[in-house]
Amino acid sequence: GAMDFAHFVIEGSSYLAVANYKSREDCYGDVECLNPVGSQPVENTTQLPYNVPSHILRRGAGGDFERVQALPTRGALDWEHFVISGEHYLAVANSFDATYSTPLTNSTVYKWRGASFHRFQDIETNGAKRCRYLQRDGAHMLIFVSAAAGGESAALH
């Protein structure tokens, strides 16, 4: 289900990025019930409720939002939209990779290229919960906040 929304405007069109955490309710609260840590990777994607796409919606002329793009995410909890030198980016905080049953997964930065977002950069994270963009003294920073087995942390990229 949806855990976060990010609203942004590109070239006069309103968009919503929807962060989907997982696809179904079985195994709720027990992330290892489908694929215990240390077991072989799961091949059947129907058994990977956390590896689900998150969606980009665009507001249409009639005022309704319609799905225009699906982006691969893994336990997505947060989206952050930001602009650098006129270029639009979206960063997603991925919290759990069900393929390997681990919070050690890449969070991804996507870049807008004319009509859709494309993968720009993967950043290794550990149970990322939030991401925030900051600009200070001319430097652009992306911060991921994590809360996994190793404790809470924030990583600056």
C-alpha cells in the first residue's frame, strides 16, 4: 500500500509520486516469513510483496490524476523531488528487498528526461525510511535516514 506522496510541477503539469511499500497484507510484521535471511533468493515475484512498483500520476485536463509511469521500488517509504540547474529528480527511500530478505538495498535517484523519469543513480542504504534534499553553500546534498537492525543512522550523499 501507499506510504508517501510527493507533489511537484514540471512544465506546468502537476504530478504525484506514490511510494508503495508492499502489495499485500500477508506476513504483515514478519518480513522474513516468505524468505528467511540466508536462504536462496526468491525467484517467483508473486511471493515478493515488498518488491512492487511505485507510481507517477499526472493531473489530467479534467482534474483527475492518471497513472503515467511505474518505477521499480523495494519497500518504498518516501519520495523526495528536487531540482538542480533546472533538471528534475526524484529520490526514493527503499527500505526492504524481499528477493534477499534484507534491509540492505539500493535507494534510487531518478531523473526526468522529457516525458518520464529514468534511473539516474543507485545509492546503497540500510532500511531507508526517509530521504531529504538540501542545498547549502552551493553544495547539493541528499540525506537518507535509516532505522534497521544496526540502529538509526543518516547518510549524506
